[in-house]
Amino acid sequence: MSSSRPASSSTILHHSLRHLRAFLAVVDTGSVTKAAELCFVSQPAVTQALSKIEKTAGLPLFSRTPQRIFANGAGEILALRIKRAFAYLDPALSELSPRLRVTATTAQLKSLIAVRETENFTLAAARLGLSQPAVYRAVSQLEEEAARSLFERTSYGIVATRAAHALAQAARLAFIELEQADADLAELTAAEIGQIVIGATPLAKSYVLPKAIAGFRKIRPNLPIQIQEGPYPDLLGALRRGEVDFMLGALRVPAPIGDVEQKVLFHDTVVMVSGQAHPLAGREELTVEELAAFPWVVNQSGTPMRRYFDSVFTGSPSGPPKSIVETGSLILMRELLDSSDHLGCTSRLQAEAEIARGLMRALPFDLSHTSRPIGVTTRRDWLPTAAQQAFLELLPTWSERPADRSL
């Protein structure tokens, strides 16, 4: 990219939903007159909407002839994102009330999202930079049009109803599509807008991301990259809400829920490790009973790696180790192994660099059966921007991974 610029103070998302519907109507009909009839507004109102949207885009979106108006390449790109946004939003609006497709505003939906997530009108107002009465009024207008309450008052605060959850989720994903539209249009002028947000597990942070980010910086030197960390369930929730663009790490088999899809990049196995001075270091063979006698540093319960670890001791007369520290931090594991008799169970790929530096030793215990897929998880219908796609293409694949070697 030859230049970069921060997101403009004026974005596609700042336009009213009515203006965006008018834009789509013009694209679909090729006529301002027909679009005005479909949207129940005047022709000057449609013309004004198009002018404002083109000004925000920073480039022409239509080619005009005396007989017809055509969306050009930029217009088609924007139309695709807007159509995707309404494909999320309209079913949820119609489920509450068909009239909401006409009356709902961006401000009302943003208030709904904020109240749903904070479960408090005051906190929602602070997040949006609005007054509490303004947020309350926006939500009340949606409730009045829907002829039902969207929140239930409890002793712990306010809780969104199922309908409110569905609408807030749809609105959030719709708004993300409109934000992506700014990035798509910026590509046409060799500018950079937006950022890439990645949900990363420990393996992704230590093995996958460093090389990918370094490669990405050679072609996109200025586009912000944000790495979000956390337990798998938290990252999965953030992905489904649109708070992260994609996840990197161990995949679940089968996929945890139907609205996400997974792509395998390569496979990893589990390895047991110790500090250099551990009594078991340097041994050529170990028994399950010997391993169970020491304290361990392992992943949290419920993770694939923890299940592999627990399976080692299933059926053993000695039972599982009695002293367990649960963490996903390789740094904490390394320091505990160095300063005590703890043993660790971790990803072989994660451990490679630590072992190569002499900070850990691999124990001679066969875990070759613990192969697990590592890859990318996305929302099922996700459409990446050009920058996001470029990053994905830099991720390592199984064929690019060095051959397994003894550790």
C-alpha cells in the first residue's frame, strides 16, 4: 500500500439506515425516481442521500446516463457490504415488528447494544458518550414500536430478553459490515482504514503469529493489528459477536457451534517437559507412576491439551498427580520448571524454542497419538477485507512446517 490514513470521522456507518436503503434501491433499480417510490421518500431526498454517501466514500459510486444510473465498481463494492448488513439486520427487526425496518435508527440500535452488554442504562450512556435519558429514550422507542419489553428488571440489574439479544447481535454484525465497507473503499485509493483483530491462543502467539505479522508488515506497514487473548470460550464469544475477525489456535472437533467454520493449517502434538535440573531430566524411559509423583503445570480443565494429559493417568494404579497448577502461560510454566520440581505438559511447537534455548527439556514419554489440528476459526459467512485476506494467506500451512524432529 502506498499510503495509510486513520478512519475518517465520517464513515458509512454514520449515515442513516434510510439513506443506506435508498442507496441500495438506486443500485437495484437504476433509477432515483423508482428508488424514491420504493423507499417512500422524495426524489430530492434520495439525491441528497447519494450525494452524502459519495462524499463519505471520497470517490464516485455511480455512472449516470440520461436514461439510467449505474453503480460503478466502487458502488458495487459498497452495495455488497450494505446488502450483507441488512441481511443480518432485517430478519431480526421484522421478528419484532415489520415497521422497525422503516423506523429503527442507528442510534437506537447502538443504545440497545450498549444496554445489552452493560446491563445498565448509566453504564451504557457512559460508553456511548450520551446522557442516560437519551439512551433510555432510544431503547423505549424500540420497545414502543415492537409493542413489547426488550429488557427485564431484576435485583441484579436489567437483563435483555431473547428478542433483544437477537436484535443486538444482528445489529452488531450489521454495523461491522458497514465498518468493513470503509476498508473496502479505501483499497481503491491505496489507503488503509480499520484494523485486524485476532483472537489468539498461547500456541498462536508463540508460533503462528510472529512470522505472520513480520511478513504482513512488509506489505502493510501501518495497518493496526490487535491481538486479543483469553480462554477459548471467551474468544469464541468475541468472534461470534464480531469483536474479533478470526481466531488462531487449536481447533475443536467437531466445530463448537454451527455459525463458525474451521480451517486446518497444520497439526501439533503434546510434549511433557521439565527443567534442566529435574530428577527425571536425562532419563531414557519413564513410567506413568513416576510422572504422577511430581507436581504439574498444565492447561485448564476442558481444553484439548488437558484432556490428553488426563488420559495419560487414566487407569493408572497411582491415579493422577495430586498437585496441579492450571495455566495457559508458557512463561509461568517455564519459570516454575526452572525453580522447582514441577513438570509441564504443553504444545510441542510452543516448547520447541524453549528447548532449543536450553530453558526446558523434553521428557521421553510417547505422546505421538496426541496429534491435534491447529488452524483458523471464522464466522461461517464472514467476508474478509483485502487486508484481512492478505494476513490469512501469510499463515503457515502443514506443508510449510518443518518436519517433526525429536526434542
